[in-house]
Amino acid sequence: MKWIFGVLMVFGFSARAQLVAGTGRVKITPELPMWLSGYAGREKPATGVLQDLWAKALVLEDGAGSRVVVVTTDLLGLSHQVSVDVARKADSLYGIRRDQLLLNSSHTHSGPMVWPCVDMIFDFTLDEQRRVSQYSQQLTADLVQLIGMAMADRAPARLYSGRGSAGFAINRRNKIHPDGPVDHDVPVVKVVRPGGKTAAILFGYACHNTTLVDNNFLINGDYAGFAQAALEEENPGATCMFLMGCGGDQNPDPRGTVELAQQHGRELADAVNEVLKGATMRPVRAPIRTAYTTVSLPYRSFDVAEYEKEIVGDNKFLQRRARLMLSAYNRGFTPDHLVYPVQAVRFGTDLCVLALSGETVVDYDLKAKKMFAGEHLYVAGYSSEVMCYIPSLRVLKEGGYEPEESMIYYGFPGPFANSIEDSVTTAIRRVMKKVGAK
């Protein structure tokens, strides 16, 4: 790597600004037939491909050898097993520690099942199970290969960040909580090679990728996929990556058609382009600091008697969850908590990325920005793995789909205990302190 930093000095990069970057991409569109994930109401596999799905990687490294690898996927979410396997192999092959690997999924509901994420909504045949398992194994291999591609592509770079806005996200819990919170921020990071060529654009938004609903059977990336495609067409040679925000309780509005997904994608791409061509983007400099931790989130209860009722009931989803819970109980294991990953990446004093796992509601985004008001903070949800919804205390008390019913489809006891927000906040403070955030 010494030669790269020598080149940086030749191009006039200051010691503080020394960074290198590398990108890669791999197509992860599944072969058909394949079941789409995210909606329990679908009764048949995908019938075609509207848009290819991609995994993309961005490696950023400073002169001291500190680095971060950002991997984005056009998927509902990564399972725990895929996340763990990719992290282990990235460490073994490339020396990338777990705190240096940021995995994120767009949460499109028009992408394939990744075993066993939301497996309670499926009742697969043996052949369907084989296909899903093979896809998940191939996905793991593809993501590891992708990281290697980005590592091999490293070259001198400069980073800039800015912020725009898009207005199509609404709080979908408004019937419970009128005028519920939203965050219309569109954070943007641009990676530029010496000479001014844009190598990568990283952007995000806090909104479910559910413009297309359960009557769609065509594989695509929803609004985030269309936004990435538009940006890559308009910024030739750039790898454009969507980093999903805390959109657990946010929906696109309006929704229901391909045309609306394209419309929202166009709005988001336009917001990014406005930032890119504006004069307000600020330099992002070394050093790179990373931190990763986990915290236990207790469930409120584990009710054996209730599961025994559910298993003989007529709700197939409750039956499946009950079988799983009673099987664990009969083996002497009572699930009582979830292990929840949280990580942070900070670039000098110019930019900080907070990455929360699971389907995080927007309250955590807004709270973190208030807690660390002095930071240029980019808050992502759906990172590491997507194991279930992560409600705030407000959402937990209000009840409804995200804190209660959704736990059935994810195969967990629930809901969470009232301590969940305090526990997540403690983990946020821990990683933010470790990277030097104020």
C-alpha cells in the first residue's frame, strides 16, 4: 500500500486527507423459480425479472492502515448465518476485522428469500428449500468474492459528503400515532479519483422498499434499485450504492405500481444529483475509526401455554412459530433475548456513520442525531443482519404490527421488554464513544 500513498502525495493530497478507495459489484439475481421475500400473502414464486439485483462494495483505507468495507445488497436482509460467515471469511482472507465490515440491505420486498430470514412465512417443498439454501450459500461466496474485488481495486481517492432531501416517505403508523415522525434526509458520500472522476456514490433514505406490494412477482430493487440505476446512468463509471436508513415504520407514498417505484427512485436520484452538483459538499478526511458491539435485548415473556394453544389453532403462521418455540423449550432452551449488533465508523471529524441492525424504527435515527448534534451523522438501519423489527419504547407501548405481530413472522417470542430503547441507546453511546464522536 505504500506506493498508493506515495501517489497521493504526488497528486497533492495532504497527509490528513490521505485515503484510498476501491469498489466492486456482483450480480445476485437468483435463477427462477424463486420465492420472493417480505410478504406473507404471496402464494407463488417470482415469475420474471424486471431489474437485476446487485451486491456492491466500497473499501476505504487511510495511511495508517485503518479501513472500512461497506457492502450493500438489493435484498430484504441478510440472515445471521450469512452475516457471520461473510465476516469470518473476510477476516481470514483479507484481514478485515468485524468492526471494519459494514453490511447493509435495501430491504426490497421484490427480492429472493435468504435463508432463514422471515422463514415463518414459507412452507417450502424439499425442492424449494434446496433452491433457497443453495442461493444463500452462493450469496455468501459472492459477497466474499466482492470484498476481494474491492480490495484489489484500491487507488488514491478523495471523499466528500453532503445532505439532500426527498419527501415520499411517510410514517405508516399514523392510524396509531397521528403525525408520526419521519426523516426525509438524503445523506450522500462521493468518492473521487485524482483528476476528478467519480468512482462511487453512497446515499441513503429512511423508508421501506415496499412501493411494490404482494401482487408483484417480478424481481427488482424497488425505489432504491431504480434510484441506483438512474444515478449510474447519469454518472458513468460510478458505483452507486444505497445504504438503507431507519425505515422500519416508514412507507413510500403513494405505492402499489412499478411506475410509482420508478417515480420514487427518480425523486431520490434527483435529490442525490442536486447534492452532487451543489457547492455544499464538504471534504471527508482520515483517520478512519471503527467500532462494533453487541447488546442483549430481552423479550417480555415466553408463554408455553400460549404456544400450546397456537399450535392447535387455525393460523398457520402462529402454528409455525409455536412449533419452533415448543421445540426449543422441549430441548431445554427457552429463548429469552436477542443479540443485537451496533457499529460506528468515523472519518476524522467530518463524517460519522452509525449502523444499526434489524428493522429499526425512525425514532432511533432522530434520537441519535439529537444525541450527537455536533456530528455530521449518517444513521443506517438494516445493517449486519435483519432479524426482526427494533421498536422504540414509544412504538412498543403503542403496539401494533412492528412491535408485536411481526415477531410471529420472524419466529421470535415477543414483544421485547420495555428496556429495549435504553439497551440500544447504551450500545449506540458505546460505539460512538469508541470512535471519538462528541
